[in-house]
Amino acid sequence: MRRHHNDRVKELETQLDELRKQEQQALVDRRISKQMEEIAYGQQALSEERSREAIRQSEIAQMMTLRSETERRNALDAQSAAEYSAEEALTSYQLAERRRLQADFARHVADTLNYISLGRTLGSQSYVIYKAGNTELGNMLAYASYLYTNAYGGSLYSASVYPALTQSAESRQDWSIHNGSITRVDFFPKRAQLLTVSTYGEIYNHEMKNGRLSSKRLFNNKSYCFRDAYASENGKSYAVSHTGHLVITGHGETQIIYLEGAVRPFRIVSMNDGRQLLIAGERSISLFDVATSKVIRTRQLDFNIISTGRSDHHPLLFDDQNRMHLVNDIDNLKTSKQPVSGRVTAFASSRNEHLSAYGMSDGTIWLIDGKGHANKLVSHLSEVTKLMFIGRRLYSSSYDGKLQFWMTNEAQIMPITLFEAESWMMDFTFDAGKNYIWTVESNGTMTEYLMSLPLISERLRKNVKRNFTPEEWDYYVGKGIPYRKLKE
């Protein structure tokens, strides 16, 4: 029994120990659980803190993003503003540059116009002072006029400049050789020799040698009244007399041909490249063959010839009924009405420039362009005796004694008087180089006139012997004009 009791006690003790262990284990578990709970709470709190921190960081990040976007937009706005400012600055610079260029151009134009005007003023002063006898100062002013006008693109052919240049260049030489009125002057082709004829039956051959004129009389008979002459390539001269005779001189021979049926012949016009000559009378035309020295035919006309000219390499006749007749052949005249009304006494045409000029008995010149537009040029006081084109320049002579030229390409065509003769100016011509112009007058005077601007300027330069004094410069040129030496 006792044994059973002891076993029971041991069993109970064992159970009690087990319960104690379980209680201790439960206590440990409770402590661990509490610790775990506390850890869990800590972790939860930490997680919540981290979540709050993450939210805060997210908010900060959003704020930074918004700030960054704002700053980016501000940067873009600033860039746009900078670009706009740059564009404005560039536009302002370009506008300022354009205004500067415009101001420079306007100043250049003003300076150019001022200096061109100065050139004209100096030319006018030179002409008057030279005429008054002070040739030294006149030459200086003329050369200064040339320098300023030429340097600034002014026209050296202006009425204020050109006469002063030619006067100071001493470009004119006169000779009185003929006794009668010289009616024609003509250069021999390819030869530096001149042919002149007069109303006293004189025929002369002239040649310039070392600045001196050498003249040779080829024919002299007062019974003849020469009205026109032609210098041919074969070296012979053909002079037509109002008496109805054609006098041929050259190679030491003289031939006189009577123009049967010709009515007071007064003009010779070459045809067919100079192989034939058309001799116009007051009411007749005669065709002369140069090779055979024979008259091919003379034709009577039912109208009065006033003057002649050339158009498209054909002779052109003007009558007293406001008509003109183009001579294709002696039997083929193309008649048409004149584009201008009145007595045409001189005619010239320029195929290259599409211009025609009609000189009238009252001194008027009508300039007709290719479209038929007419421009009335008024300056001569008497009958126009000859017209000639050189490029766009039209030269004219008249019984008023003036030799003039007109710049036909200018908006306002004004005459420039080369010089005035003492008697009627009957004819003029140019040398082969167009450097000199030769004129003949009714008093028997023959004149050589230098017209080449390069040669004139060289003479002007040589004629200047000194520079202006400061006082002369201030008085004649101007105090505001920078001083310029004329002679080094």
C-alpha cells in the first residue's frame, strides 16, 4: 500500500515538476510573446515612422519635382526671354546698321553731289578768270574742276566744266587758207589727210606734221563754185560745182566732167560702199561710177531737193514738201512723209542707238527714237548745217557759228557749246581716232579742235605750274574742303 502511495507521490511530484516546467515555459513563452509583441509594436511603429518618412520624402520629392518643373519652366521662360532679347538686340543692331549704312550712303551721296557741284563751280570760275587774262589761276581751277568732277562721277561734258577744260587745254588751232567760203571738209580714209573745197573753186589737201599744218593746193579756178566734196579710198578727191561740173584730182592728175542734165548740183553721197556716187542737184540726181569715172545716168525730178543724208547705207533726199526719198537706186526712190514738219537742212542717224536727228532751217533739231518719240532740241539760232552721231552724243553746226553737242541719253538734253566761230559754220568732221574735230567756215577759216578728254586732262596737268596757296584755296575752293595738291 505504502509502495503504491509512494509511487503516487512520485507521480504527483513528477506531474508537479512538469507543471512547473510548463508554467515556467509558459512564462517564458509569455515573456517572449510580449517581447515579440513589443518588437512587433516597435517594428510597426518603425514601419509607420518609415511610412510617414517615406510619405514625407515623397512629398519632399513632389515638392522638389514641382520646384524643378517650376525652375525648368522659369529657365525656359528665361531662355525664351533671352532669345527674344537676343532677337530684339539683333533686330535693333540690324536696324541700327541699316540706318548707319543709309546715313553713310546719304552722306556719300551728299558728299558726291557737293563735290560734283564744286567741280562745276570751279569750271565756271576757271572759264571767267581765264578769259579775264589770269591764265595761271584759270588753269589751276580748270584742273581742279576736272579732278573733282572725274573722281565723283560727274559729267565732264557739262556746260560748266567742258568749256573750261578745253579753254585751258588750249585745244583750238585756226588757219585761214582759202579765199572763199569753205563748204566741205573730209578726211581721206586710212590717211591722215584732209580735203577742203571752197566757193572760189579751190581744192586743198592738208596734213598735220608735228603739230603743224601742211597744205597743198590741188586746184584753183574761180569759175567753179564747189558746194561739196568726197575723199575716196583710192586717194582721189571729187568736188562738185554748182555750175554742173565734177572736178576729180589726185595722183598728179585733174579731170573735169560736165554733168549733162544736172540742175545746179550741190551734194555728193556715196553708194554701194563707195563704188558709186550719187550727185544731187536742186531738181536732179546723177549716178557716177568711180571705177570708170563716168556718169551712168542723170534723172530729172519733179520736186526740189533741199538737203541730203544717209539712212541704212542709202542716200536720203529731203524736198520742200515735207517729204523724204530713200534712194535704193537712181530709178528706185521710196518716198515717205517726214516725221517732222518744215525744211530739213541736215540729217543724221545712228542704227546702233536707234536714233535719227533732223536739223531744220530755223535752227531746231528734232531727235526721234526707235519708237517714233520726238524730242525738240532748241539752241541754234539759224539754219542747222550738219549733224553727226558718235555713240549717244549728237554734234551739230549752224549758220549761227556754233558747234554744239548734245548728250542724248540724259533725261534733260541740254546743249554744250564747244566754241563759237566768227562766221557761218559750214561743215565739220572727225579724225580717225575721234580725238580731234575739224570745222570750216564761210570766211575761209579752218579749225582743229581737241575733244579727247584723256588728252585734254594731260594738257591741263602740264599747264599747272604750282599749287593753290591756302588763301586761294579758302577763297576759290572752300574752307570746309580738305586741301589737295594739284602738283607734286
